[in-house]
Amino acid sequence: MSEVLSEEPVRLPREPSPAPDRPRAVSRRPRRWGVLLALVLVAGGVAAYADARDRSHEAAGVAACERQVRVATGLTERRLGLMNNYLQPAATAGGHVQQLHLADLMAARAGKALPRVQRAVSRCATVHVRPWHFSLVERQAASDAYAAALVTLVQTVAAQGHTPFHDDATLQRLREAAGVSGG
């Protein structure tokens, strides 16, 4: 028997290829991770930009606070320092140096400097710094501490007012003889 194939081309039917679910799931996962990674990067960039903008604003506030404290310090030193440099203790009849009550003499000048110092303290109190901006927190804390000490000192000196010189017996006797009441 002879087997003869015809000259006609034969086409074999296509077999459907199995479509495994795993390759599709694997192909979707990298895409999902990529989208998730892109979203995380965008969110991180936005957060970094916002933090940098906030830090810049906070740095300007701290710098303004420091500037006002420096100006208040300069004014206070000029007003009170000039009085301190101007006065020199006088010698008493016994050769001892007379105690000067500089605070009493400086009270009026301190009262004039006090509002400027209080404004500096108020300005520093309005500055809010995020706790993770460490260098700004340190600068603000230093300015706040110094300004608070300065305002306390100036308030103390200003509160002295015009108190009589209790250590000077002659002045007290003359004061009483003149009928001047104690302040």
C-alpha cells in the first residue's frame, strides 16, 4: 500500500494556548508597586517642600526675635550703662567709700527702657518652632531665656523708684527736717 499525500497543503487547527493566571498577576504586581512607589515619592517630596517652607518661616521669626532682643539690650545698656559710668562713689569723712544705690538712680531710665524689652519678650513668645527643627529650637530657647532675664532685671531696677537712701543718716535727718515724706 502506498500512502500518497496529496499536493494540497494541510492546515492544522490551532490549539488554544493555556492562559495561566500567574503571569497576569505577576505582571500586575510590579505595576502596582511602581504606582505605590511613585505615590510615596510624590508625597515625600510634597512633605519635604512644606517642611522647608515652614522652617524658613520659623527661621525668619527667630531671627526677628533675636534682632529685637539685641536692640532692647543695646538700648538698656546705653540707658543704664551711661548712668553707671557717670557715677563714681564719693568718699565719706571717715575715708570709706559711700554706698551708692545705683538701682534707685537708674529707676527712671530703666522705666523708659522697659517697654522695649517687654516688646522683645512678647515678640519672642509669638514664634513657634517645630520640635524637629533642632537648631531653631536651641536659638529660640536661648533668646527666650535671655530676654526673660533681661526683662526681670529691668523691671527690678525700674521698681526701685525713688526710694530714700536709708544708709545716709545725714540725708534722712535733712529729709525729715524738710518735712519730705518717704517714697
